Amino acid sequence: MWRRLLPTQESDPGLYPFRSGLVFGFFNALTWQVALGTPLVIFAEELGASPTEVGLGASFILLLTPLQIVATMLLHPFGYKAVMLAGWGVRGIFVGVPFILACVAPWTAPAPWMVTMLLASLFCFCFCRSIGAASFQPWIYSLMDKNTAGRYFASDQYILAMGSVATLVYCVVSFHFLPVYAALAMQYGVAMLGSYLAWKALSEMPDGQRPAQVTLRHVFLDTPRHIFSPGAFRRCLWLSVIFNLIATPIPPFVAYYLKAELVVPPAQIMVCEVVRYCGVFVAGFALRRRLERHGGKTYLAVGAALVAVVALFWLTYVHLQARSMWWVAGGNFVMGMAATTWLVANLHYLPTQVPETERPLMVSIHTAVTQCMGGIAPVVWGSLLGGKDDSGAKMSVNRLEDLFLGTAAVALVLVALVPLLKPEPRKHEAEAVSGLEAE
């Protein structure tokens, strides 16, 4: 089994020289699952953050993605590897801020400055991450032919899921046996270790040939043209924007609802997160070979349909004031499958719709626009879901139901729009890989 997860000289000599990149994906999951995931939501709520502040924090990673487009200008003068290592190296420093907060918080009452510090460190973390991320996909393309790159990205999904599940299981155990702030300190300690080990693994990757110079003028002139000019890319782009707008708010506000309204212990919430990433793993495994037979368009529709199912489930769960964690785990599992189905299908479909000569910039535009627009949704809904009573910051359950109802309706419209996308080329004409990041 291990030989199938990490390539060896015998099992895959073409991919073997780049296995340190797969190791990077594993350790990277140890960092972002804590710094950007459910532990962040739990930490923020514990410090007294409002739904608006939680939504803002959850959106930084998405709202700052347009920096990737501008950061492509750094690739020619510094090279892929240097830009990636610099971004990831500086990023890791800011994980230390919430670690210190978690150590200080038990000895003092929660204060607004703590929430401010947490959000500021998260902003800086995401800023540096966006700079470094501009180089990763083009770097992989420069090192590998399209067939090897396809196997690399498929393997990366498995390794990422393994790292995510391992991190979340650790969070579950620490929340179960330790006080909440002690558990958070332990988790951010592991996140700092994972950040260093990921950087170390990345440093062992060979550098690629530097790309042609991209000027600021080139970025600002071509980006609007690609976004708004009629064509296959624009249709693909805006359907992905719609998907991100409806799918992005679900996980953070479900976790906030469980913690703030149902007072579910953090360990149980983390168990449900583990189940969600089991859904990621299952979807990736199921789609590995089916995409070649049925094409990406088919599974784009499936991903949107699964989001509709998840939204209707949560609408029913909240409306009935249910408390079963088994049902929560089931909803999270399907959500993991939904997000991964859309992502993997898009990885398969998008490169068939863009010219190879313009692929790096167009893929960066696609990633930045879809994720940035998706990041707006938690901020908007966070401001709408906020409410106040004598116990402090609470969530408006009625507006949460509106969120799920609207999500289901838009997802069904998306299912109807996917068939309007341009057909994919025949298998022997299609490109094998695309440039979208899964974090």
C-alpha cells in the first residue's frame, strides 16, 4: 500500500525524483488544517469572536488569492523555487502568534485584542501564502511532462487527505483529553513543526527553468480580457465562481453553529471534520479513473448536485433542531465528496479550454477569481448571521436556514448550467492536468 502512495524507483521512476513534493503536501496539511480549519473557528469562538469576525478570518485565504496573479512577476527574476520557499518560510513564522495566544489565554480573560491579534496573524499568514503559491503549479509543469504531472496531482490528493485526517485525529484526541486552550497550543505547536518540515521537503525539489518575464502591464491588460471576453474560459470561470460562493460558507458556519448554538464539545466537532476528509479521500479515489471515461463536465454537475443535497440536509437539521452527531458526520462526509468532486472535475476540464501558451496566467486568474469571490460569501453571511443577546455573540438561526435554502436553489441552477459548457476534446486531444491548488 505504501508503495502505491509514494512512488519508488521501481513503481514509478518518472515520478520518483519528485516525491519530496508529495511529502511537502503531507506536512503542509499539518499546518493549514490547524491555521485555516476548524481549530481556528473553535479558537476564535472561544476568544469571543463574532460570526462576522469568524467569517472574515475564514475568508482571508480566499480574499488574498488575487496576489497570486501579481506575484507571477517574481517568477522570472527569482525563479519558481525561491519564490515558493520564501512565501512558505515567512508564512510559517505567523503560526507562532496563535500559539502564544493559546498559551496566554488560560491566564487572562478573553479580550478583544486577542481576536485582533489572531486575525492579524492569519492575514499575514495568508498574504505570504498567496505570494508563494503563485509559483507552485507552474513549477510542477516546468519539471514534468503532462503524464507525469497528472500522476503527481493524483498522488498529491491522497497524500493531502492522509495528512489532513492525521491532523484532525490529533486535534480530536487533544480536545478530548486536554482543556481547550492547552489543546489549541498543542495543535499550533504541531502546525509550526509541520510548516518547517514542509519547507524542508520543498527545498529538496529541483528548480525549473525560469519562465518568460511577466510585466505588471501584461497582468493588468490580460486579466480583464480573460475574465470578461466571451468564450469557453469565461463560462468555466464563472460557473466555478458560483460554486465557490455557495460551497465556501458551509463548513465554517456549520462548525460555528455546532459550537455556539448546540454547545457541541470541540472533540466531537473535530471527529466530524475527520469524516469530511474521509469524504474527500473517497471522492478522489472514485474519480481517479472515471473521469477519463465520462469527462469532467459530468462530474461538475454531480459536485453541484451533492452541494444541493448537503444544503437541504442542513436546512432540515437546523429547522428540526436536531442534535444527532451521526447525522452531522454524514452531512460532512457528503460535503467532502461534493467539494472534491467539483475540484477534481475542474482539474480535468479546465486545461482543455485554455491555450497552452497562456495557461500559467489563465490558471492563476481562474484560481484567484474563484477563490476570492468565494471568500466574499463567508464575510457577507457572517455579518448577516450575527446576533446579540445577554449571553454574548450568537448566531441567527433563521438566517442560517436562509443560507442553506439559497445554497440549495443556486446549486440546482448550477446543475442546469453545466451542460452549457463547451464539450471536452477527445481523450487523445485533451490536456492531462490543470493548475488549481487544493488547500
